[in-house]
Amino acid sequence: MSEWAWEYDPDDLLDGLPPEAITEIESLAREIATRDSMLFPEGAAHTGDVPGLQREHRGRLMVAYLPDVRGERIVIVRVLWLG
């Protein structure tokens, strides 16, 4: 099992969000990346199907992300902060 990375796309996705939201997003992203690294331990060598768009929420935060199994990362593509 390798350590997965996370990123967001587009680069300005978090612009204008309060620091509290960014902290929560980063925490959730690390948790998702850790979990997905356990779900797909073969990482770059994965040959099966890959999941499509996924959603996670915590309190006032919802994120939509794409697991990039072969790239061993998650890519956050949408954030909804109800703060």
C-alpha cells in the first residue's frame, strides 16, 4: 500500500472560502486518500474497474471527487460549504 496524494481541480476551487472550510477540506481529503489507498492497494498496477465521481460530506461540507486509482490520488472537483 502506498500513500496517496490529493489535489483539487481547478486550481482556484478553494478561492474565497474561509480558513475553517479549507482546514476541513484538507482533513477530509487526507482521510479519503488514506481510505482509497486501502481499497485499491495495488495502486498504479490496478487493472480492474475504477470508480467514477464520488461524494463525501461532513457537517457543513460536501466534496465531490474523482479517485485516480492508477495515479494514486484523489482529485477534488467540487466543494459545497454551508458555513
